[in-house]
Amino acid sequence: MFKEGNMADLYHILGVSNTASAAEIKKAYHKIARTCHPDVAKNDPKAADKFKEASVAYEILSDEKKRRQYDAGEIDEQGRPRGFAGAYGHNNGAYSGNPFGGGFPGGRSYTYKTGGNEQFQEFDINDIFSMFGGSMGGTGMGGNPFGFGSSNHYQRYTAPGQDVSYELTIPFKLAALGGETSVRLNSGKQIKVKIPAGIKDGATLRLKGQGLSSQPNGPSGDALIKIHIASDSIFTREDNNVLMDLPITLKEAVLGAKIAIPTLSGKVSLTIPPNISSGKILRLKGKGIAGKGDLLVKIQIILPDKPDNDLEDFIKSWHAKSQNPRPKF
């Protein structure tokens, strides 16, 4: 494996070998993220740097193409194409150096290829010929000896930057109703992220221009934010509906009651009809995800934790007129 400089090896950052599987790489990254995320390790100044390094390492090693390029030495630990120190030629599709030895004047005349996309810098052909004491313009060479045409100045298109992947866990209510939160990028920059109402677990948000640049002064890629929704102590989701369990007493089940219950948008009063059974579901229209679904309240009749002598005496003396609701087994 080709490595240059003193930058930490990406495999070493994640604590895996260079033969690690994709699953092992993902597991190692998640382990670091759980302990070093800035929102978790707020009092450890080194944790943020470790999380940032791990995120960049995972972004490269989790991508098959980028991992092959990194292993071949075509890109560095930041995902940027490496310098051109060798002789002119092809190395897995990447140009190295130039046919005349040394670097082109002003560092403006290199061409490289990575990930199947050629990337060019602007250069002036006369810069090349100036190294030989002359210029192409006005020569009797029909423009130039390389078949570039009559013009001696060329502008190439700069390839796009590199996307960077992040993972962000948000509260259940924020995912259901939408809103705004913030995320800290690998650069240390903290930016606001708009969460659309009803976003699902595993969805990815794209932040334009917040990724890495493929070359100096080139355009940046995007930040890809994969959303994870934290579990809630009260609510669960089923499509656009929200489900919750509501414990009630035996008295409330027999006589009925009005009970204040939580919803995504605040508390409401729920009417419990008399003689209700456990497992019965009451529906509150429009109280679901983003106001589209409903809130489904499942009734659970709860008896006292400690024995109640009065209740026991009543049950012993009570003669139910209704039939046994259980089916015959």
C-alpha cells in the first residue's frame, strides 16, 4: 500500500486491518461515533478530533472505489488526489508528473484522473515551451506538435468535489413534526439542518457544498446526513399513525372517565367510554405524523400493585349477569 507524509493511516484510525471487511469497517466506525461524537463527549476536547478523523476514514473506506484508490495510493487520507512526483505515465489511470521532468510553471499544468472522472487545471501551452526557450505561437509547427489545435490556451472543466457522509440521531417528535437542528461537520463547523416533517428512519439529507474539495481551490462536494430516529418513551410509529398505550384503572374502565393524555402537539382530554376492555383502541383524528395520520390509543386496564380488600370483597360477592367473554378452548 502506498502512503506518503506523516498522516495517520485510515485503517489505523478506525482500528482495523487493511483486509477488514465492509461490515468490520462500519462496526469500528459506529463504535467510535458512539463514544466520541461531540454531542456525547462534550467535555473531551480530543473526542471531536477523533470523531472527525474517523468520519473521514469511514467515508473513504466504506466506498469501494475510493478504498481501491486509497489502497493504490491515488488519493490521500483526505480523499484528495496525490501529488505528481514521478515520471510522466499512467498509474491506474492517474497521470504522474510531466514528460519534461519537474513541475509545470506555476503549478497550473497538471491533469489527473480519479474515480473515472478526469480532472483538469488550466494551463498555457506556452508555459511548457518556455522551458525550452521558445513559444508555440506563430511557429511553423501548425499550432503545436501534440495536435492540440491552433489555439495555445486551454480551459478544462474542474471535476466535482467529494461528498462526505454523516449520521445524525434526532428525537421522535422532531422527525414527526419537522423542525431545525444542528450538525457539526468534520471541519469543526456547526451548521443548521432543516428536518422535513414525517422524515423516516434511514433517510438521507443532502447539504450542498458542505463536503470536501477534490483539488485546491476546487468546488466542494456535499454533506450527506443519514437520519436515525431515537425511540420515544411514549410513542411509536406505524406509517403515518402514532401509537401509544394508555393505562387506566378498573374504576375508569367500568364507569368511564376523561383523561388528559399527551400528543405530538400537546396534551388533550380523551373521553374513555364506560365498560371498556383492555386492548380497545381509541382513535384521535389528525394527531399522527405531520398531521396526516391519527393517534391510536390502546387501552390497558391496570389493577393495584398491592391487594385491595374492598375490591376483593366486591368481586367475591359480585355475580356477573353477562356471559364469560372467553371462548371455549
